[in-house]
Amino acid sequence: MTDGAVFQGRKRNLSQHKQIRKALGLNAQNYSKVSEDSSLQLFNSCSFLNDMPLAFCIIELVFDAEGHGVDFVFRYCNDEMAVVEGIPVSEMLNRSFYEVFENGDKKWLVTYADVALNGNKHILQDYSPEIDKTLTIYCFQPASGYCACVLIPS
């Protein structure tokens, strides 16, 4: 602590942790179950990020017949996305990037596709003419076919 005091958490032994986990219904089998609506669960589980002071979104890539990324759809946006992008969340959600930003640059697609398909992580820093801001974007894969982004304007 900043005042020099030492914080000690609760001390529990392994059997106490197991009892608590059992009482809460948290066991290893619960973690391995994957629902058929896992993408819906993914978006619902993001609700705690709504008030996060950093812009955050999850996008789904749209591919052409040859498998090239041609667009992406905003599947989740927190409230700060509206501040950074200058567009209400309701106008971004479930709409493609090129519907929202008609003259949008395609430079982001290759990186987003790499994240969504291969699970690679990327940090982008570039000027976004659509919103007239330089952005640092941290990208990671929350689920196969999706790219999650944290956007920080400079």
C-alpha cells in the first residue's frame, strides 16, 4: 500500500477453495462447455465494458468467395466508442464499417483478418481519416472469426 501497510487477503486452504467453487457451481466441466450460441454469450458478457473509459469493440469479418476480408461488422461497441468515432453506438452496431464510414480506408482489413482467422495479436498506430484522429489500436481474438479492439486516440 502507499502508506507502507501490508495488505493480506483471506487465507484459505485448497479444500476451502474447492468447497466454495462447488457451492458456486464453478467446476472444470463448466469451463469447457461451449454453447452453440457462444458468439451471443460473448457479446452479452461484454456488458461490463459499457462504461470502460477506453473505446472497445468486437468486429466480425466479412469475406468474399475467395476468402479475402472485404468488410467487417460492428458486433459490440461500448459507450466510449461513440466518443472516439463521433457516431452513436446505435448507428454502428450490426452495421458494416463501410456503411458507417462510406469512404473508409481498407488498410485495417488485413490486420483484422489476421487476428480473426489466426488469433494473432497486433498493435496498430495510424491516422484514421474517417474520424480525423491518430489511433493506437490493440487487437486480439476473443473468439474464432472475431477481432476485439481497444482504441486509444492520440
